[in-house]
Amino acid sequence: MKNRIEKLRKEKGIKQEDLAIAVEVSRQTIGSLENGRYNPSIILAFKIARYFHMSIEDIFIYEEEIENEKE
């Protein structure tokens, strides 16, 4: 699952560690999310969306949507 976490975080000048503390995960989890190596639980996705004051759909991009756009 692709996401915009790194872009949003950098635009706001937020460190991975600060985001991790705010959403109650490790800094490594944030790094793995940003690199696409980890898909978040629905609870974590909600926490991240709430942190950025955005909807889940505005942050996380389901890969099926990407495939449909290519067709």
C-alpha cells in the first residue's frame, strides 16, 4: 500500500520520531510505512490520518486504485 506519510511529514517539518510518539509506534514502524514495507492496521491508519487532520483515503493509496488508473 502506498502512502503520502513521508511527504506530509516533511512538508510540516515533523521528525519520524515525533510522529511515532504521537501515534504510539516506534520510529522504525514509521520508516517501514514510508518505505512501503509495512501496511498499517486500521487503528494506526486512523491515528495517522487524525494526526494530519486528513482522511485515511487522502494519505493511504490502495494499490488496486493505482492499477485501475493505469488501465
